[in-house]
Amino acid sequence: MPHPPGTRPASRGASPVGAGADARVRLRPARPDEAPALSGLALRSKGHWGYDDAFLAACRDELTLRQEDLAPGTATVAEDGAGRVLGFVLVDGAPPQGRLDMLFVDPSAIGSGLGRRLFAAALSTARGLGMSRLTIDADPYAEPFYRAMGAQVTGTVPSGSVPGRLLPLMAVDVPPTDPPATPPADPPATPPAGTLP
């Protein structure tokens, strides 16, 4: 049985992202030949929320990527220093409104901030494709994350996998520019010792 939306189960023993020298995570374009591996990651990520095997089996087709789904410039992968894929995001649609089609993080990296980085990459991708708004068919467990990213619920949409199940339909405006990578540092409250005010 799934956990209530907005909660998550305890870690399942996976090593945390950030352990060791391979903790550096880089974002790069997805390759079409990665479709099977990314499909597996999507299913593992979905399973993190406690869905049973029957539910996951019903979702398998919808979470299965084909090579043509990973068109150049639409999908971004996050990988650690050892080349292990930790997450991905896929944007599709035609301007001015696109769709955040998939955003999945490996269970070992959930809670590490990687989802935020992938969401920012999706906004950048959408902007580059001429989109000013993205819609999201959100899993109920992902709704709090998308709200924290600035998305708003605009309605409901039928699940593509489970008849009779409704999902939150969300939308987020694509900002005209990327936010700065790091906020500017505040000046020190007091001048350092040995300096004149």
C-alpha cells in the first residue's frame, strides 16, 4: 500500500549521494541508447513510494521510453562521477506550452536536491525550445515537490496507466532567464579585522 502523499518511506539501504569522491553530479543530454536504463530508473523511482507490484506493472508501459522519446535537446540526465545515472528529466510539446513529461530520481538520490537541479534543467530546456509554460501530470506523491518548485494545481487528468485514477494536473511558468547558479554573497556585517571602515 502506498504511503500518504507528502511522506516517504525510510531509506532502503542505498548509499547516499554525496558519499565519497563520486558524489559530484553533472547534468548532460540524454542519449537515445539510454532509453532502457532510464525506463528502469523511472520504475524504481515510482516504486520508492510504496506502490505494490500490480500497480507498478500497470505503469510499466507508460514509464517505458523509446529511443525516439529522447530527441536531442529534450532530455537531461544526471550522473555521478563514476558515470552512474541518478536521474533524468524529459520535456516535450510544442511552443508556447510544453509538458514536463517525466522527472525521475533514483531512490538512492531522493532528498539530495537532485530533483531541484533536474527541474531547473527542464525549465532551461523549455525556454530553449520557445516554451513559456509547462504542464505536469503529477504523481500525487510528487505534488508537494512541484508546488515547492512553483507549480500550481490547475485541475486533474486521468492516469494513463490506471483506469479511474485521477492525477493532479499542474502548471508552471517558464521564467525568461535562468536564475543565478548561486545567490550573491552578502557583505560581511562587520569589516574584517585590520581593515578600515
